[in-house]
Amino acid sequence: MKEHTTGERLRQIMSERGLKQVDILNMCKPYCEKHKVYIRKNDLSQYVADKVSPGQDKLTILSLALGVSEVWLMGYNVEMSRENNNKKLIYDKTPSNIYPIDLKRFPLLGEIACGEPIFAEEDHESYIMASADIKADFCLIAKGDSMVGARINDGDVVFIRQQPMVDNGEIAAVIIDGEATLKRWYYYPEKQKLLLAPANEKYEPFIYIGEELNEIRCLGKAVCFMSNL
């Protein structure tokens, strides 16, 4: 049964251990760097004051740094020790028909246009958890409807394997003069010509020739996508 708030638990630890918020932030730093999940001064202040509850990722960082159970830190009436209570999070006997799904954290590099290109601002503090079987380096959120013919809709998460070139007909994430777009790639080196084709008849392809190619950079190949149901 949950009897306390996370803020109350944090204040209890600070009182018992003589810690200040800056001390907790410093304790969190190595775990933040390792897991690419960052807790800022303002975040912690709001947690301690019970104005905001930490998400699961930041709750994990706090529990690791403080050496306490995540369940205890959430306010439930369990032992404080992290080691003892982590064991309680897993059933002693898992049914044979249930198996764990391995997840991996993919950096989310911002939005990528599926219509007119928009700037792909990198945000390394954001990520998507998806199957570890996906062979990709990062992911982007599609925006627009120009790739609906490839079943990529507005808001879909597209996973990209980083590479400087893709085969003709493959879908690539491409940077054009500092802006990004997601299109089918057709490159003809003998003609020094690149055609980036949408998968929607409403839109015309982008064509680049000669020196215009200097403004183009292939980020990588789209290997799969994930839609919101």
C-alpha cells in the first residue's frame, strides 16, 4: 500500500543522511551519464516539494544514486533496501508461456518532415524504448503525409541505421542544407543527379544536380517504423 509520496521519501533521506539537493544531484551524475537520463536542479526541487512526480526513468536514476528501492521511493510500505526489494519486483515463478522482451533505448533526434523539410534539432535527452532486435542507431518522428504510400504516417517513429549512402529505392533520412527530410533515394553518379521521391502522388520529387549535391547529406537508411494505434 502506498503511504507516502516520493517527495516525502526524498526529504526523509536528506534528513537522515544530512544531504542537500545539490548532493543528490552530484550522486546522480554518473548514473545520468551512463543511462543518458538527466535530472536537473529544477527537476529535483519539484520532486522534493511534491509538485511533480519523477517519471520511471528518473525514478530509477534516483534509486540507483541513493541505494534505495524504487518501490520504496515511490512511497510504498516496503523495505528501503534496493537489493531486497528489486528481487520482489520479479515473480518467483514465471509461467512458461511468458517471456521477457528485451528493450533498447534509441536516441530520438527530433522531428523529420514527410512533407516540407524542417530542421532536425538533436535532442539527446529524449529517447524511444523499443525492441533490442531493431538494428538502428537512432530514431525520428515523421511529420506530414508525403510517405503514406510507404505506410509511414504523421507521428510514426522511424528507426534509422546510420550510413552515408543507401541503395536506390530505399527510404533515407537526408539532411539538405541543415534541414531534414524522409524520402526514397535515387542517386545517379554518372549524371551527378539525386532524386528524392515522396510516397504520395500529391507531392513532386526533389531533384538535385551537380554542385547542388554538396548541400545533401544522407543520415542513414530507414529500417523500420512504429505507429501509434
